[in-house]
Amino acid sequence: MSGVASTAADPAWYSEGRADWSEMSFYAQHRGQPRPQNDTWVAACCLAFEVPLATLNVKDYKDFVE
């Protein structure tokens, strides 16, 4: 797996991803539209790594844009 970077041991990524997840979960609850934890984690990881989220289930992530 040459050319693949691993950030699993990077505490800065973990803190940032956790903060993104926490904020998205809070606002979804606040809007009265709670999201499944797995969808929220995927979106938070994409934000933390600054990578686009590609999915065929657009409806699952549509309200994260807000």
C-alpha cells in the first residue's frame, strides 16, 4: 500500500474529527433532524481529512450541507 498515508495514530486528526462530529450531531438534533451516527462520522472524517464525500446515497448527506 505504498502511497497511502495513515493518520490513525495522529491525535490532532482524532480531535478535529471528533469536534466536527460533535458539532454536526448537535446541530442536527437542534434542527429536529437527528442523523445516524455512521453518516455523521463519515461526513466528519471527510471534513477532517479535507476530502470530498462521494456517495450514491445523496439523500443521507443532503442536510449536512446546511
